[in-house]
Amino acid sequence: MQSRLKIGIISYRSNPHCGGQGVYVRNLSRALTDLGHQVEVIAGPPDPMLVGEARLTMLQTLDLYNPDDLFRTPKLYELKDPVNLIEWLGVSSMGYPEPLTFGMRAKRYLNGKLDRYDIIHDNQSLSYGILSISKHLPVVATIHHPMTVDRRIAVQSTRSLLKKLKHMRWYSFIGMQKYVARRLQRIITVSDFSKQDISREFSIPEKRFITIPNGINTDLFHPLDHIKRESARLIVTNSADTPLKGLYYLLHAVKSLSEERPVKLTVIGAPKKNGGIEKLVKNLELSGIVEFTGRVDDQRFIEEYARATLAVVPSLYEGFGLPVGEAMACRIPVICTTGGALPEVAGDAAKIVPPADATALKDAITSLLDNPSECERMAEAGYERVMKNYTWEMTAVRSAEAYRDIIHAYR
């Protein structure tokens, strides 16, 4: 019988309601404790809302990205802490200092406590503080995908030189991440595609990577057979104004499609107020066709999937693509792009189109709406694919195996 591991998971900002990193920490920590391991998640705000037996330690930060008090001005006494001052100066100069400063806070918290852990697992902060811990304890980091891709797409999405410079400043933490990642002995990533991209973008040999796919929370995402699927109803789980997510192209596809046939699009979440997506919906006159749900609870989330005819994932790039797996787990046919690892996750259980191509999205939607038998085939194939390949128990088992190998090599 394998011994129980003592695992510390570092997570600087892991929203449990959106974003792959928050989902990753919440579900991996639960699955590891279900296997009998001792897990402490050391996190910054927002509360990752852990489930299961994992212990949560919340480190105090300035929390300058809290949407209820965005970019607040800190009190003078708060800036007496040098880490807080560094964070405030970084934000004030349009940077994103949280990976750096949270690494400092984690190092400060762990000082004198390293004997509590067999290994530290960093969730993509890749900060100098985490690197310094690796001199005293085995450390592995998960890199979901290289942030250089986000930076490149953000810079390319605007013609304004000022906005390009703002994007470059925002992503200036990437230099630190490259430096730290190159000095860690092993790195976990979530797809072979991400492994190849990170290897190339960060100049790290592929042999230093361990590919462990994400799981899908099949306790939450599952078929609801008692709910009737509605006709020509599309669902997308991304309301972000981030160019990387490709909602811009889906909205154009829906506009074109609506001129030929009745169609509805449900968007889980809400766009930024007065942001690009909100303006685009208005300009395309889609307010009667597109519904933004705002934040929804878990039950409403899967009910929206159950009502949908098709799920669409229009991202330009994904390191894994949880929305593809979640839709397939709900037994909903999926259309996704070739962006990043999406084809690797979807396999032959989805209709796949080029990224940034509204016409291709529209044609794919039309094709499936006109072919119910193909929709049924894809829905069944997707469900079977998730149950066979993408459960969090599988992810936790493989992660624990990786931890043991890393600990053995370190010693």
C-alpha cells in the first residue's frame, strides 16, 4: 500500500466559479484527499470554496482585483508591509504583480513550516518565492498553457499603440515565469499540445514535462434526461471580453444564422459593463436572441446545458478546454475550434472548425441543427469519452504518482 503524502498546493488567485485554474485547485485537492492524502491549499482571494477534506489557508493580500472594490486605494497602514507596497506600485503602473507578490507571501508563510509537507505543488504562479522554496523541498508546478499566447493575441487584437503597450506591461510577469519554470526539475501540464507550446515558448526540454489531463466534475456535469432539449438553442460558457475566448466570432456567426432561421444563444455569465462584447451585442441587434445568465448556481448551470441543442466553444486557444469536457459530460453535442488543445480533448466526439472564423462556426451550427442523428452520435461519443478519460480520480492518481517520482528524484 502506498504511503499517504503531505501535499501543499499554492494557488495565488483561483476563482471557483470561472477559469480553469480555480476549477483545477478545487477538484484536484478534493480528489487527492479522497485517495487518502493530506492536502493544504494555500490561496489568495477569492475563496476557492474547497470541498472535501483539504485544509484551506487563506493568505491576506490587498485583493486589488476584487470586482466589488476594484483597484481600491489601500490604507496607509497597509502599505507599511513591503509586499503590499510592491503590489500597489505594480498595479498603479498597469502591471499584474499578484504572481510575484503571492509567491513572497507564500514563502513567508511556509518559513519554518516546510517539515509539514512532502511536496509543494504550485498552480502556475511560477514566482521567485516558489523557486526559493525548491532549494529546501521538492516543488512541482502546473502550467496550464503559456501566457505568452495570451499576450500575443491581446496585442494583436488592437491597433492602438497605447493599448498594445498596456498589454505588454500587464503581461510583464511572464519574464519571471520563464525564469522560474526553466529552473524547476519537473513541470506538470494538462495536454500534450500545451507541453509542446510551453516547451517552445519557454525554451524548456519536453522531457521535463509530465502530461496529466484535467478531470471533469462528473458529480456536477451529467445528463438530465427529464429536461426537454429545446430546438435551435445554443450554449456557450464564456462571457469574457478577452479576445482569446473567441466570443466575438460566435456572436457574428449567430447574427448571420439568425437571418436564415430562428436561433437562441445562452451565454453563461455576464459581459463587462460597457465592454466590447456588450457593445457588439447592441451593434449587431442581438439583444432578443442572446441571453446572458449572469452568475448561476450549479443546478441552473446543468439545466441550461440540458435545454441546449448544441454547445459551442469558440476559443482561439485553450491549454485544455474544460467547457468541451463539461458539455460532453452533460451529453450535449459540441462544436469547438482547433485552438490549442481543444481537438485533443474532443477527439472524434465534436465538430471542429478553424479558430477566428465566424463563417465556419455558422456552417457547423447549421450542419448539426439539420442533422439530429449526428447530434445524437456525437452526444453519446462525448459522454463515453469523458467517462473513460477525464475524471478527477484519474487526475489525482496520476498526480500522486508524479509527486512520488519527483520526491524520489529530489532525495
